Amino acid sequence: MGQLMYESFLFKVFLPIWSWVAITVTLAVLVVVGSIIYLGGGDPFDPLRLLSIPASTIPTTFIATYWILSKGERQRKVLIEKQISSFKTFLDCQSTAILIQREDFSWYYVSDAYQAQTGLSSIDDLKDPLHGCWENRDAETVHKDREVLRDLPTGVVSELAEPLVFRKAMGDRLYFKVTSKWIENPNGEGRLLLNNLENITELVAQQQRIQDQANILENQKEELAEALEKQVELSLAVQESNQALIDSLLINERTGLPNYRGIKHLYDVESTTAQIALPGQPDARGSLFLFALPKFSEIQQMLSLEVAAQFIVGVAELIKQCLRKESVLTQISADQFCIFTHADKSMAIQDGLLLLNRSVVEIAPYKLPVDSVLIEAPYNQDSTLDEALSRVFLAYQDALRLKRPFHRYEPGLTDRRKDSTQYAGELERALENGEFELFFQPKYSLQDGARSIIGAESLIRWNHPADGLLTPAQFIDIVENSNARRAVSEFVIRNSVKAFCELRDLGFKQQISLNLSSYDLTDLSLYSVIDRLINENAIGSRDLQLEVLESDTSHDVDTLQRAIAALKVYDVSIALDDFGTGRSSLSYISKLPIDTLKIDRSFIQDIDSSEQNQIIVESIVEIAGRFGWKVVAEGIEREEEAQVCTRFGVAVGQGYLLSRPLRFSDYVEKLEREKSSHSV
């Protein structure tokens, strides 16, 4: 290419110099001739003198000049042809297709690569469809491109905005990237348009493959997005369905309260709606209440399932009104509710729940009474949920057997259940072997200043050969549900009377009280035993006191009145035990011919710091005084409790502060010590 540029320079510069040299030589010859003539004395510009120049001189001069000029032109043409030939040879060696056009855009030259790739050797070939055609080159586009190219300065490169597409006769398409620039014509006649056509067919094909792949990916992306959207919708639907299923598994549909699974779920969340620690959680110290509706099945059977369901919803609303913010209410089964609360709030909640026994749920046209059983069991951080629930259910079974509307769980109840089968089979042996024994817990006067012993309550114990001394809490339920019940009750009555007689013989005038169960009240054979023992031992008026649990007043009042009236014939005293734990109203109890009220220990515990307990005890004392009943406070364990009871006018006290239950011999010894101290 450098050689071509050099030869082009020669064409433009040196060949014109040869022409000027020839002209200069001719003029020089003429000047010389004129000078000679001038020196000869003539006028150099005289035509006659010029004619005197030898005739052979002038032709010779012009011939020489013509020869010189002709030789220069021939050399110039040879050089141009050589340059063009070299230029074409250079273009043919290029791998890119090259098309050179004249200023009128007619074809000047096409390279071998152009012909090989397109099959076109001249512009006339485009007129033949068998040679192919340019697909994206219509007349308007070509005209616009040429207008731009005409104004393009020489040497400035221009590129078409889009590749040229050539469709070959066989249908294949070629794609060319076209750059154009004007160059000087080697022969010096104007400019030539050099078009460089770079074959980018493979690049376009690759781009098309990439674009196709991109389109596929885009389609897949859209399909994936659509599938993902459907998956999200499905996931949300499944989530809603799962949540509904979870709710149905964790929450009662009617009441909206957590069930057993719901309680378990409370352990898996960081916090609950109520600020309270549940059993087994750190710093847990509370009470678990079981509010059961034992007659719920009767509503279902006598009315309808729908009425029964509405009744449960009504009961749930009543329970909510009794609770504090620091409580968790759950529905453990269709007819049982569980309430978790702080230990210091349990008394207030207990009172509210007990009052529900007097409530009525109205479901038109019915007015259904709330007939419930309330159970309380303490729990702490060492208790598991299942352990706490097991305790209230065990206590609930006890309450049903004892016919008590309120009952507390007592330690050892679980072990008693495990041993019940064994103990039930050992009762007859225990009676035959004399394993039962009566202990006596003294009762003290709180109003005489000296706190003297005025009597005792007989309490049965079982000297079990393997398990040691058993309290009534460990076996009394087994006795009451066995065939040995009457024999054990008769043992208590006989030995209580025997103890009274021995004390009387020793000079101690002591009232002995003994407990009768609800079964004893309906057993007429025991009435005859009491009558015979009183008559045989000449027991005086009110020397023997029979204690009846308040929960036993749940029997038909007429029946209970007749039973107590029958006992009063024997001139015995009647006491209502554990007063305050049942559901009996004062108007109900006032119809019973009793002599004494024994306040349950739950109202005595912490009475010195519990304003509520103080109000209750003071009210009981006032009401009892109006009815002429004596009041006994059970479960006094601290001096402060005894002092408050004394201040409120409680006549008699009983509890571990004053004395534990004693064997008969120890009780006698205590009486003798007291007698000695008084005599001194």
C-alpha cells in the first residue's frame, strides 16, 4: 500500500515536471537564437530577421519538444496503469469484500472476496435474480445514503446505520457491515468511493442465537414468574387453610378459647396475651382452676346440641367476667374450663367462680342454671403442664365422689390413686387386725384468755404394715367406695364413744366430735348404732358432736333435714364442717337444725394480711351469732391468725399452732398437763 501511495505521488508531481522541462527547453532554444540575431546587429523581434534563422532549426526544436512531451505522457500512463494494477492486486488480497464506485456511484471495481461472497461481478448482475439481491436496500434508502456520502469529505469514514443483507439465489442470507470513504482517483480524475464490506454473517447468526436464547429465557422467566405467582397464591391459600386448620386444632370454634393443644402452643411462643408464667416456666407460681359442668351432657340429651353449645358460650362469658388481666382462660374439653392465675389472685378468682353457681344462662326459651364443680391446684416452675392438669383432674374425681362443688388438690393424691387398688383389697384385713386407730385433735377456746381445751375431733388413721401411718386423705375415698365403708364408719363411732367414756372416767368433761360422710347420713343402720351406744354409755346432752361437710348439703334439703332431725333425737350436737367451700346459700343452710359452723382453713390462712378473708370471717361470725350458732376456726397455723380470730369473736380454734392430731394416750397426757397448770 505504501508503494501505491508513492507511485500516486509520482503521477501527481513528477510527470508534470517533465512537461515543464520540455517547454522550458524549447523557449531556451528560441531565446538563444534571438540572442544570436541580436548580437549580429539586427532586431531580435524583427520577423524578417527571424525568417533568416536556418529553416532546419525551428522544426528540429519543435520535434525535440514534441518527443520529450510524448515520452513523458507515455511514462505517466505506464505509471498510472502500474499503480492501478498494484492497487487492485492489494484489494484482491484482502479478506473483506471491497466495492469501489465512481462519483456517480457507478461500479468502478469489485474485489475477488466480494465476488466470491456475493457472486456479483458487476452492477448488471443485480438485475438477474439468479445472482441474488440486497434485501434491505430500497430506492429511497439508497438515495438518502448517497446524499449523505456526496457531502462526505475525502478520507472521512462513514458507516451504515445497519448491516446490509444479501440474499443469495439459494436462499442463504449474508450480512455485511459497510464502511465507506472517498479516496483520490489514481488517474487524477475526481474521487472514488471505497466501500469495505465486512462479512458479519456468523456474528449476526451468533447474535441471533443469543437473542433466541434470550427470548427463550425471557419466555421462561415470564412462565416462571407466572408459575411463581401461582405458587405464591397457592402458598397463601395453603397458609390460610393451614392457619384455619391450626386455629381449629388450637382454639375452640364456638368460644374462641385455647384447647389442650392451644395450651401447649402457649409454651412455644415468646409471650402470651396474659402476663402470667405457666406451669414449668421460669418464676411460675400460681393456681390452676378447673371449672367443670358435670351435668352438661344432660343439656345435650334433653335439649339439643345447639342449645348446649350456646350454653357453653354463655358460661365462658361469665367466667371471663370473673377473671383478671393476669389470667389465662382455656377450654380443656366440651364441658371443662381451665384457668391459670397468679397465686395472690387465686382467692378473688375463686370467690367469683364459686358465685357462678348461682348464675343462669338464658337461651330462649330456656333459663339454664350453671351447675358446676370448681377445683384448685397450685403449680410452680417445677411443675409440668401435664402434671398440673393431672392434679386438678384427680381432685375433680375426688370432688365427684365426695359430692363437693369445690375441692382443693392435696399432696399425695397421685400416690393414693396408684395405691388405691392395693389398699382396697387390704381394708378387711386392716379391720380384722386392728390396724385402724383414732387420733384426736384438740379444740381450744379462744375467748377465755387461757386457750383451754374444750374438746377434740376424732380423726381416723391407718397403721399400714408396709406404708406406715396413713392419713384419711390417703385412703378415705377408697373406704367410701368399698364394701368396708359401713364397718369403718361404725369403728369411728364406737371408738369415739369409747374415748369419751374413758375421758369422762378420768374426770375430763370433753366433747368429742366425729365426721359423717354423705353415705353415713343415708345409712339407717348407723343411726341405730349411735342410739344404742348413747343409751348404753349414758352420754349426756351434746357430749357427742357429729360433723357434716358443707358439700353434703347439696343433697335434697328435705332429705337432709329429715336425716339431721333424726340424729338430733339422740341429743347430739350437729356441726357444718368446711363452711365456705361449698355452694350452699345461707337461706338454704338456715333450714338445717345445726349448732356449729366450722370455717374452712382457706379463709383462716393469712387472715391477718388478707382484708378479704377478714371481711368473710367477720361476716360469718355475725350471721352465726344471729342464728345462735357457735363458730370454730379450722387450720390456725400462726399466732397472728389466732389473734385476728379472737378479735372477731370466733369461739373455738383448731390447728397446728394449737396442737396437731394426737394419739389418745398423748391427748390424755395433754389434758392432764393443762389440768395441772390450772391447779397451780
